[in-house]
Amino acid sequence: MLINCVAYQEGKKLNSIPVEEISDYIQKEACFVWVALKDATTAELKQMQDEFGLHDLAVEDAQQGHQRPKIEEYGDSLFAVMHTVEFIDGELNVGEVDVFVAENYVLSTRNRTHEGFLGVRARCEKEPHHLVQGSAFVFYALMDAVVDRYFPVVVALETELETIEEQIFTKGSQRANIERLYELKRKVTILKHAVAPLLEAVGKLEGGRVPPIVANTKDYFRDVQDHLYRINTSIDSIRDTISTAIQVNLSMVSIDESEVNKRLAAWAAIFAVATAFVGVWGMNFEHMPELQWKYGYPVSLGIVAVICGYLYYRFKKSGWL
Amino acid sequence: MLINCVAYQEGKKLNSIPVEEISDYIQKEACFVWVALKDATTAELKQMQDEFGLHDLAVEDAQQGHQRPKIEEYGDSLFAVMHTVEFIDGELNVGEVDVFVAENYVLSTRNRTHEGFLGVRARCEKEPHHLVQGSAFVFYALMDAVVDRYFPVVVALETELETIEEQIFTKGSQRANIERLYELKRKVTILKHAVAPLLEAVGKLEGGRVPPIVANTKDYFRDVQDHLYRINTSIDSIRDTISTAIQVNLSMVSIDESEVNKRLAAWAAIFAVATAFVGVWGMNFEHMPELQWKYGYPVSLGIVAVICGYLYYRFKKSGWL
Amino acid sequence: MLINCVAYQEGKKLNSIPVEEISDYIQKEACFVWVALKDATTAELKQMQDEFGLHDLAVEDAQQGHQRPKIEEYGDSLFAVMHTVEFIDGELNVGEVDVFVAENYVLSTRNRTHEGFLGVRARCEKEPHHLVQGSAFVFYALMDAVVDRYFPVVVALETELETIEEQIFTKGSQRANIERLYELKRKVTILKHAVAPLLEAVGKLEGGRVPPIVANTKDYFRDVQDHLYRINTSIDSIRDTISTAIQVNLSMVSIDESEVNKRLAAWAAIFAVATAFVGVWGMNFEHMPELQWKYGYPVSLGIVAVICGYLYYRFKKSGWL
Amino acid sequence: MLINCVAYQEGKKLNSIPVEEISDYIQKEACFVWVALKDATTAELKQMQDEFGLHDLAVEDAQQGHQRPKIEEYGDSLFAVMHTVEFIDGELNVGEVDVFVAENYVLSTRNRTHEGFLGVRARCEKEPHHLVQGSAFVFYALMDAVVDRYFPVVVALETELETIEEQIFTKGSQRANIERLYELKRKVTILKHAVAPLLEAVGKLEGGRVPPIVANTKDYFRDVQDHLYRINTSIDSIRDTISTAIQVNLSMVSIDESEVNKRLAAWAAIFAVATAFVGVWGMNFEHMPELQWKYGYPVSLGIVAVICGYLYYRFKKSGWL
Amino acid sequence: MLINCVAYQEGKKLNSIPVEEISDYIQKEACFVWVALKDATTAELKQMQDEFGLHDLAVEDAQQGHQRPKIEEYGDSLFAVMHTVEFIDGELNVGEVDVFVAENYVLSTRNRTHEGFLGVRARCEKEPHHLVQGSAFVFYALMDAVVDRYFPVVVALETELETIEEQIFTKGSQRANIERLYELKRKVTILKHAVAPLLEAVGKLEGGRVPPIVANTKDYFRDVQDHLYRINTSIDSIRDTISTAIQVNLSMVSIDESEVNKRLAAWAAIFAVATAFVGVWGMNFEHMPELQWKYGYPVSLGIVAVICGYLYYRFKKSGWL
């Protein structure tokens, strides 16, 4: 679905143009066309390929979708695949934004994403002193928007981790903890798969030999790369903490179990002793003088109580009870 | 076994040719010969070596089989070893495809593979505008076919992992889970050994100094490399998840055991108390007044019941029962 | 908040100057201006940007704060972000020091830090033979101060680790140990995030192509890098030891539990035997000759005592009790 | 001990020569001398050093033995240390083969190895078309022989691993498994220490700047490197599987223990209930009407049997028994 | 404290010279001065700095001590920090040797080391054909001495590891094992911190761009590097084995515990059965015909004995007892 198709010249919007005229506009001096598609059909992509002269392999990738994040050079043009990651109903939703960019055009198409990029266009049009840098700046702006949307996701995952951490030394919460840690790990992995390859790819726009089209906007891409570094560090940190937390949680299970075992042992001992003693006086020997004593019964109960009490005291002192 | 031996010129099929004439055809301008063997014998390989002038070491490798995936340059020609991975009766079957490729020939021989590559030839012949790029394109098409067949294997392994994950927090399934995780790990390792070395090898066809023969088809091999990256990332992700799942499974065993222990402790306590109490009234002291009481028996039973009931209530409340 | 704004010439302090005159002073030969801000407002930063001609992206970073440690080149100037790490009430407090440095100015602004850097200025002014090297030396002095303050933090963390290690083989301290190890790991991670990216960034001031502004002070930055290496090695060593300690702690839990289980088993066996024996003589068979014996009762008690004593001796010998 | 000392010219054996004449022969055109020593004494090495003009440090290394595998350039000559790994009586035996090689000589000395390299010489002499490539080919042939002997060792270790894997889910074999896994890990480490440094060293003979002496035999060393890669991959795979197997084995111990605990809990409960019930009817209250009932006894036994049977049924159904 | 101050010319000792004349001697052709200090004071270092013209930062490092091992270039001179590791009373003692070396001087100062380096000087003076290579050879000789002293430490740690390994499958030694493994890990880490940074630093004296002063002694430093590689590999191997041993030890704890649990379960079952049975005949029903039988008592005991015996046999057979 076509969202927008606008021509810009020297940082200012000329006007919306019909798709058929794209090939005319991209011939003009200091002019570039910015087209936005959403869930583009094969036919739409074919039309764009004809108008812009896109490379077969890049169009094929955009059509198939489900590419890994990457930035590829095709002659003078770039083809970028980025993943959007959004929280929808507590679940991470991964979408894809594909961008074709050259001297005089930017074509972006987004798939399976919830939130659009109209805001990016609005902001660009409000800042003609930036937009005058041409299509590379638009490319930067789109990428910056995608990357900025990773931050709230990271924060949400960090918050979830902190919530689990508060529970980790609480008795009886280990089963819930381990389930939540596993679930969190799953989500972090999803985000990692969006961030890490993009971080690697952006490096090619910033250091060493840089594609000519982004040569003047290198500093901007370094800034994006910096954001990606920060996100990536946070992700690695969460992953590392999850690993430790799983280990610690297992330790807590063992410690809890050990304490339960001790308590079990203590009470079992106390009652086993009582049972053995009363069993003695339940024996049927004829000559058991204490059975005839007047206070034999209360004395016997007293003896049992004293012994059990002493055991209780000992176990209490050694921390088993 | 010879499957096919065909000469092509300017992207179009000339005709099937006898093996003996290969050496004539590969002299012709803009012409290349594409030979496909299956489970080639030493004699067949020897004949091919003579016709194409293949390097000793490469032919030796193809003869021995069981090479690791690799791409080697011998002068102007390339020798590639790729592994096919197929699911046959639920078990992974690893085959080998060896390709010799130079300006004017492609020789492929497959061993221990189930599915052939006739479809690749058919597709190539249908697209003469691609095939005109010569033997390097055929090489790409073969490699692309091998790599594309990894995807369903990855999907099958991911599905298996998800099935296990659904069971991981289910009580009593830990023994089955651990066996399935171990088995899955084994399969993933097999696939990894096919993918990782090939990914490394393909890098040499795409970046830095590229062998002259693939110079014009660099973009295609970058595409293949990209697919391999994606597969490799999925494999690493599965491996990582398996490790975590094994740890989590162990935690679940401990948690389950801990709960069983608590329940055991609780019931043992209840019955130990009952036994100790009835033991008291089974003692043979002469002066135990309650034994003569009319309602002594039901009262005693009541006392035991009350105490046990109270314990039951306490254990229930603290979650032990 | 402006802390200081001073002009220096040939290593000597000229005088404090008003902010508005900065742009005049930075034109002069062999003269540089050193401005220190604290928790700078947007307006202050804007003013500084105008006076010094700072790059948009760098100023934006300084404004937002919460950057990762880094050193970026903007033309002839450098922009550095460093994290301060201080112990405040037993908790690690992370602040940020941003430094803009060029041939003729140094602008530092610190946020969320407790301790200031007045001492650095004092020391620099006392050593004109060093200060004559210009703004790059000031940059070094600031970085050196930040890095030197990591050392006491590392020492505190190492001391905490040693305290835990002394407890690790003590029975009954496993729950406390695991909590403290987890907390320590958290703190170490905070410090790691300050040190590791800075270490990487400083490398760019020391080896390979070095920004011209620090070309003459390379040896100083190598010295800083060396300190960071040492800190980083200590951090990695602490992290590694924590991992091992968590594992060892889990082993100790299991070993303790195992010993408790053995003791439980032993006592349970002793009393189970006694109970079974006295139960025998509590049976109501008519023909049980020993019940009529005169010394039947003491003999029976003796038998039970001997058996239990023998069991106790056996368990004691095998280390179960 | 001198094994062999032979001069070759243009791929053909001239004849065995006395050690004293070596220095004459190595002056001749297109001629090289191939000397093989075994457990060489200091005197023998000294003599060789004089005849061949070997470097002090290399000779010292050969004398001391116990070097790590490596290939070092000394001017125009190479000094290689390789480890042989042989299975002798089920234990891995590590020997050392040191090779000095230059344009016109090859000197090999083996220490602590069981099997010799006479076969290598025989094979070389049978293939004069290969041997004509000179001393570098001999060097390759020796290295190839060393590396080929790693394969059966790898296969033996893989077989051992598979044998353990078949036992890993068998109850009661965990103690044996863990011992065998530990032992296997030890052996794999021994092999790893022979293979990994050699793999690294051979890389210097194949890619980048290659020592002139092996420039024409690069493809051969690439082949050796390829074999080493394969062996190294297998080793890493075994190591990885051992790690997983140790973890899985621990899980199996826990699962088994958990099942034992459940069974214990179940039987304990059944008998505790029975004991408590028969204890009730063993109380000495005067007014217990059921004691006088004619069928009181069998009814009481029936009640106990029914209750225990019901418990048994419940435990059976829930999988505890 | 000054140990020695000697001038050498063309490989031969001239004579001991007073410190004040150093600056004269280092002007002479083909002459170098070799000074050894021990626990040098600030004043001594200051004096040396004046005589030799040492760099501020290097002297500062030497004064502070506790540097990480490193080799730094200051113009034409080198500054090296090495750690000595000695076993003193079973504990590892880490000392420091700092070496300043240039064309015409070597200044070494050792701190906190037990054993000196007089032997190195003696050996050098005995080999004038080596010493003629000048100060770089002395530098090599010192480094070689430091590195050679790591070997006995590695051997001691390996021996300790083997002693633990012999105990690892012995029942009841797990607590001692884990303590010793932890202690061993600590010691290995100390050695690692001495070796790994030095290994990295020496690489700069051997490959790529080499400081001019060591250009002629490259082969010697490659030899040292080789020793360090070997030590480092041994250390990594010990560390890896410790990790596995800790895991295996935990498995052994679990396996032992599991066996104890089974034995407990078995004996508990046997006595619980006996107790339940004798409880039956202790019931007070009037109509229990077997109570009146003449051989009721021995028969009842027989029944209990048979049942318990059968259970014992079953448990024995299944390996629980």
C-alpha cells in the first residue's frame, strides 16, 4: 500500500507526485523523491523497481521479507533491512523496514509493524536545514527512528528483570521466577537478533571505507551506532544477569530444600523418640514395677516430654527448627 | 554415475555431449560444459580429471569424500565442498556435493544425498538471461539450492525446540525433556558443522580479494552468504536456548523434588504425631484413669483427629500440602 | 551551573574571564580557555556551543546525558564521555563527565557526580611545565582523575569478595553468601560498564592514527590506558571468581544437605529399630515365655540398648553421625 | 640414533651417505639430503648442527624436547615441532617430531614415538615426480603422516563418547558415566594440545606471506591445514558434547533421586497409615466396643488393607510408585 | 638498594663503576652499563633518572610498583614490567622486576622478590660471544630468567591438580576437594595475571614492527614468547580442568546423596513393615485366634522375619543396599 510519494528539492517539499512521474523527478538536479510503502505487494514493488531501477536481488529480499538486519551496497545505492520491535499486549512484535536509498531517492517499505513513520517525515520537513543534506539524511532519520524505538523495549525488559530480582531470594517463588526468567530470556533474544546485526551493519557506514552516498552524514550514523552500542550493552548485561539469576535461583531451591530437610529430620527425630519410649511401656512383661506405681503414668509422660523438649531445644539452637 | 553432461553457449543449451568431447567443447569461445555426477567412482573422476585438467589434490578430496565444507582456489579454478542436510525418517542425513568450477566448465558430484539437483538445471535453462553469466552463475545456483535446503531443517529443529519448551514447566516430563534436548543438541551440531565452515568459505567469494571467476557474480554470493548468516544465527540461537533449557529443566527437577519433600515431611509429621499419641494410650500403666472413662476412647480419637487436623491446616496454609 | 572559566597562556593562568569573552580568547596565540560546568542547563550548553562553536550532535549528547563512555572526533575537536563511579552510602553512584576539547579550549561538564574536579585544576596550575602542553594535557589530567577514582572502588569490591570467600566454606552461611555474591556481581557490572568502553575509546588516542590534538601527549594517554587495563583485569578477575564462588556455594549446599541426610538416616534407623523391637514385646500372644521371666523387662531393654548402641557405633565410624 | 641418511637428486635417491659427507652434498645443485634421527643424543644433534649449520635456538629446542607444536623461520630454513599422538594400551602417548628443513636438506628427529616414518620415505621414493619438488615436499609428507595419524585417535575418542552416550539415560550408570566422561575429557585435551597449535602454525605456510622454501608447495600445506581443521572441529565438538553430557548426567542423577524420593514417600505414607491404625486398636481403653465384636479383628485388618490399597492405587496413578 | 653497577664493552666486563660516572660511560662507543637495584628508593630512582635520562612516566611507574606486566617504548628506550612468581611456604609470592633498556644501558630494579638475578649476570659474563650483542641480550637474559621461573610453579600447580583428581571419585572427600579446587583456582589466577599480559607484550618485540633496539635479537624474544605460550596453554588447561572438576565434584555429591537416600529408603521400608506387623498383633481384639495358638509367637516372628528378609533381598538385588 502506498503511503506517501513526495519530491523534495534543496531541503524543501515540492509536492506529492504520482508514482509514474518518479523516474522524471529523480533526473532533476538537487532533487530527491521519498516514497513510503506499507506491506507492499509484489506488483507495487515491481513498479518501484521499474521507476527507480532497483537491483533484482534487493527487490527479491524485500518481497520475501524475514531478512536479517543488514545494509548492502548495490553500485551507488544502498539497501537496508531493519527490524522494528514493539510491545503489543505484552508480547514482542517484530516487524521489518526495508529502505532503498540512492542520491536522489529514498524508498521505504514496512511490514508487520504497528506504528508508522509519518512522524519522521513531519520532523524532516520541519527542519529544511537538515533535509538539504538529501536522501542520506532521510535514511539516517528513518534508522534513528527505528533505533529509538528499541529503548522503551530495553527499559521494559530491564524493569521485568528487576521485578524478578526482587523475588529471587523470597522463599517459595522459585518456580515462578524460573518461568519468568526463561520467558525474559526469550524476549531478550528476539531483541538481540534485531540489534546485533544492525550494529554490525551500521559500522560500515561510519568507519573505514564509507559508501559515497553517506560520506557527508558519517557523524549521524556514528550517533546511531552509538545508540545501538548502548542498547546492545544493555541487552548483553540483561542476558548475563539472567544466566546468573538462573544459577542463583537453583541455589535458592537447594538451600530451601536443605532447610526443609533439616526441619523434617528434627521433627521426625522428636516423634520417633516419643514413639519408641511409649512403646517400651506398652510391652507386656509381667515384671515391670513402674507400671504399678501410682504416678507411673504421669511420670512416664513427663520423661517423654522432657526428652522431646530437650531435643526441641537442641534443634532450635542449631537452627534446624 | 553420470547424470548429465551438457554444453551451453551464451546462456542457451547447445546439447548433451559425450564425455569424451568435453575437452573439445571447453576450448570454444563463450561456451561452458556442465557435468553432473552422482556417487562418482574413481574411474569416473579420473576421466573427468583428464577431460577438465583438474588438480590432483582436489580430485583426491572428491574421491575420499567426508571433507569439511570449503572453497579452494587452484589457479583459475575453484573447488567447493558443500554438505547437504536432509531429514530422512526423522534422522538427519548428511550428504556431500563437490563442485569444480572454472571459466568454461562446472562439474558437480553428489554423494550420499537423497534429493538431486535436476531442478537447478531446469531453472537455469529457463532463465537464459541469467545463465549467460556463465559457469559462475551455475555455481551460485547449485550453492543456493544446497543452502535453501537448510531452511526447512532449521524450521524443523526450531519446531522441535518449541515443542520441548511447552513441556518444560510441566511436572513429571523432565526425564523426557532432557532426552529430547540432548537429541536436539546432537542434530543442531550436525547442521552447524555443515553451515559454519561454508559461511566462512563463502566470505572469500564476496569480500576483499575475490577469485576472478566470480568477480561478476559477487552480489549473488553475498546473497547466499546472507542466507547462511541467517541460518547460522538461528542455529546459535537454538543452541543457546538448549543450554538454558537444560539448566531450567534441572531447576524444575529440583523444585519438583523440593515440593515432594515438603509433602512427604508434612504427611510424615501428621502420622508420626498420631502414632505417638495412640502409643501413649497403649501403655500398660495400672493407673491411667482415662482408660476407664466411658467416653475415653472416642475422646482420645477426637484429640488425635484435632491435632492432626490442625497440622494439616497449618501445612496446607504454608503450601506444603 | 558555571564553576570556573579561566584563560591560560603558555602554561600560566591569565585570569578568570566572563563567558562572553571566551570566543575572543580562543582566537589568541598559545592561549586556551578551560571552562567547568556542573549539571549544565540547556541554556548554558547553548551559550557554550555558540562561544566555542561545538558540534550539534555532541551538544545533544551532553544535554541528554546517560551516554556510554566514548571519545568522538568532530573535525579538529574531541568529545569525550566518561563515567564517574563513587561509593555513596554503600551503593555505587554513577555520574557522567563530558569533555569538549580542541586546540584552544577545554569544556568539561559533570552530572550526578558527588566529588568535583577542582583538585585537578589546582594541580595543573601548580605545574606550568606540564600545563604548557596545552588543552590536551588538561584533557589527560581530567581523564586521569576520573580513572584514578575507580581504584578505591575496585579495592572495595575486592575486599567484599574476600569477605565472602572467608565465609564460603562455613556451614549455614550459604543463603547469605549467595545474596552477597549476587549483589556484588551487580556492582561489578556497573563498574564494568564505566571502564570497558572507556578502555576501548582511549585506545584510539594511543595507537594507530591518533587525533592531531593529542599527538604530543600520546604517552600520557597510554598511561591512562594502562591504568584502565589494570582495573579491567581486576574486574574480570572478580567476575570470574564470583562465577566460581556461586558454583562452589551450590556445591557446599549439596554437601551440607548430603551430610544432614546421612545423619537423619542414621538416627531414623536407630529409633526405627528400637520401635520395632519394643513393638514385638507389646504383642498379645498368650505363649510368650520371656514375658513371664523375672528379668525379662530389663533384659529386653538391654537388648534394645545394645543393638542401638551397636548401630550408633557403626554410624559414628562411617562418619554418618 | 641415526636411522637413515640419504642424498636425493632430481627426485631420485642417489645413495646413503655417511654423516660426515652431508656438508659436501648440500652444496650440490638440485640435490638434498634427508636425515632421520630417533631419540637423538646431544652429541648427534651437535654433529648435525655442524654439518647443516643449524641455528642455536632451534637445536636447543630439539635437545630439550617438550616444545609446543610450532613452525619457526630461521633465515632461509624452517624449524618445525609436531606432536605425535598414539594409543598405546588404551592410554594416549604423546611423542615429538622435530624437523629442520631448508632448500637442500631435511633433518627429522623423533622422540618418545612408537611408530616410525620409514613408510613416508618409501612412499616418497616411489613417487619421483613428487619428490622432484625437493625438501619442501618431504617436509609436507612428514607432516601429512603425523596429521593422518590423528584421525584414528579422533575416531577412537568419538566411539568412546558414543558408548557413553548410549548409557547416559540408563538408570544407575551415572557414577560410571561421569568417571568415563572425565577421563575422555582428559584425553581430548591431550589431543587438542597437539592439534590446535599446529593448525595455527601451518596457517603461516599457506596464506599471506609464505616462507620462500614452501612457496611452490602451498597447496599441499593447505591440504594438511584442511585435515587439521577437520580434526580440530571434531575435537571441539567432542568437548562441547562432553560438557553437555556432564550437565545431562547431573540432571539424570537428580531425576533418579527425585523418583526414589517419591517412591520412598509413597511407601512411608502407606506404612505410617497402617501403623497409626493398628496403634489405635492397641490402646487399652476399657470401653472400645469393636474389640469385643466377633469379627472385629478381620474387619480392622480389612479397613487397614482398604486404606493402604487405596493409597497404593492413588500413588500408582500419579506415577510415584 | 644498589646491587651492582658494571660497564661492559664488546661483550667483556670493563669494571664496576660508581653511579656518578654512569652518564660518562653511556657516551662511549660499543659500551653499555648494566645496573641492578633492589627495592629502590625514590632517591635512588631519581639519581638513575638523572644519569640515564629516563622518562618521567616510566620512573613514576617503577616508583609506584604494582603495575601490570607490559613493555612500553619511550623514544629509543624500552620500559618493561615483569612479575616474578615464587612459591614461599606454599603460598604464591608475586614480585616485580622493572627493566629500563636502551642502546647503552640496562637498568633493572626488583621489588618484593625472594630470589635475585645475580646468576643471570654471571652467565652473561661467561658468554662474551652472546653479550657482545649488547643491552638487548641482557634484556632477553633477564626476561628469560623471569619466565623460566614460572615453569616450576606451573608444575607444582599441575601436581596439585593431579592430587585432587585422584580424590575426585572417592566417596566422602567432596568437601575437601571443593576447597582445594577453589584454592588452586585462586593460585592459577595469580599466575595467569603474571603470564598473559607479558605474553601479549612480548609479541611486540617479535612480530610486525619491532623496536630497533631488539631488531637483532628478535629470535631470542620469539623463544621467550614460545615459553610463555607453553605456560599460558598449561594455565588455561588447568583452569579448564578445574571448572570441569568442580562440576564433576558436584555430580559426585549428588550421586553419593542419591545412594544414601536409597539406602535410607530401603531400611526405613524394612523397619516400617516390621513395626506395622507387630502392631497388628498388639491390637486388643478379643477374637484373635492366633494369639492363643501355642506357636503363635514364634510363627509371627517368623512371618515378620521372612517379609523383612524378602525385602532385604529385593533391595540388595536392585542395588539399593
